[in-house]
Amino acid sequence: MATVNFSVPDDLKAAFNATFATQNKSAIIAALMREAVERAQRKQRHRQAIEQILSAHATAPQVSEAQFHAARGEGRP
């Protein structure tokens, strides 16, 4: 298991220690870090999906409204 050292404001440290006084602080920090990583990865996947959609939209064939309605009506009773 790795050790991570980082600086935080004194008031945040005090609030954290008071809030989680009876709990395993290392486990809490690890869970928060895991959550932050998952959130960042989800955000990156979201950005990539948007880029794919916009890219596909930019290269999609252009059709007129009349062509759209004609295609939509094909095969309908």
C-alpha cells in the first residue's frame, strides 16, 4: 500500500478530524480519492461521447425537410 502526503488548510484538517474522529481516516481519504477518480473518468467519457456525436453530426449527409418526410413515410401503410 502506498503513502500519500499532501497539504490542506488547517481549518479543513480540523473539520475533517472532528467529523471523522472515530473512523479510519485513511479509509475515508482512500474512498474519497477513489470517488474523485471515478468522477473524473466519467467526465472524460462524457466529453469523448459528445465529441463523437458532434463529429458524426458534422459528417452526416444533409437532407431537406421534404426528403426527410418522404423517407419517413416510406413503408408506412
